[in-house]
Amino acid sequence: MFLARAVNGVVLSLSVMFLVLVSGCGAGAPTSGPEEMEPALVEEESLESAEQDLAACKYYNYYRDEARNPRGPNRCSGSCDCDGMRTCSSSGWCQGVARPPVGCDSPRYYWNEAWNPAGSNRCSNSCQCDGRRTCSSSGWCQGTAR
């Protein structure tokens, strides 16, 4: 049985949480100076990189044939290896639904208007516009972008 808990969006096993909690507690716990905080900065940088990776590919109109991934079918090293709105799990597998059933006027509807067939921000219907933006009668996406 795998026991886990989500902390700040990260799933940690209970044994890992226990080790983290007890390793820095007590009278004999080491004190950390500024030079020992660099690993935390590296972790923050990798999280920012992962967020940027996700932002570049997490769209309904992002198509990826996961069967052709370098690591094997449905295997991934980042979310850009996964189709549509799917993400890459910490164990290297694509997870989630590529195109969840939400209306194209929903704020949860992510569409990259730059990839539209008629050109950036050009549209033939409101489903080619991001979130609550709509397609004008002249064929341009209009409204407030995210």
C-alpha cells in the first residue's frame, strides 16, 4: 500500500515526509548559512522551468503523437511530450485527458491563438479563441486574454 499526501501540489510519500521532518529537528540539528541554500534555488529554477514547459504545450490545439516519443509510447520527460492538456507525471508517463469536455467559452479552455490556420489571433469561430475570448465578425479573436 502506498501512502501519500499532497503538500503544495507535490505528492510525497509518508516515509519521505517523516525523514524530512526529523532530519532537521532537535538540539543537534545543523544550522544553515546562506551558502547552504543554493540547492533550494536550483529546485525553484527547475520548478519554474517545468511551469514554462507546461505553459508552452498545455493547449487543446497542441497535438503530439505520444506513440513516437523517444522514451517509448506514452513515456515523457516533460509535458511537451504529451498530447493536448495531458501532463508528464514524476514517473515519466503521460497522464490526464488530452481534451477534457469543457465548452470553448470556459475560462478552463486553453487555445493557442498563434497556431490558428488563418494566422495569429485570426478565427472562423469562437472555439479558435482562448478562454472567454470570442471571434469577431471580421475574423479576429477579441476580448480580454489571460
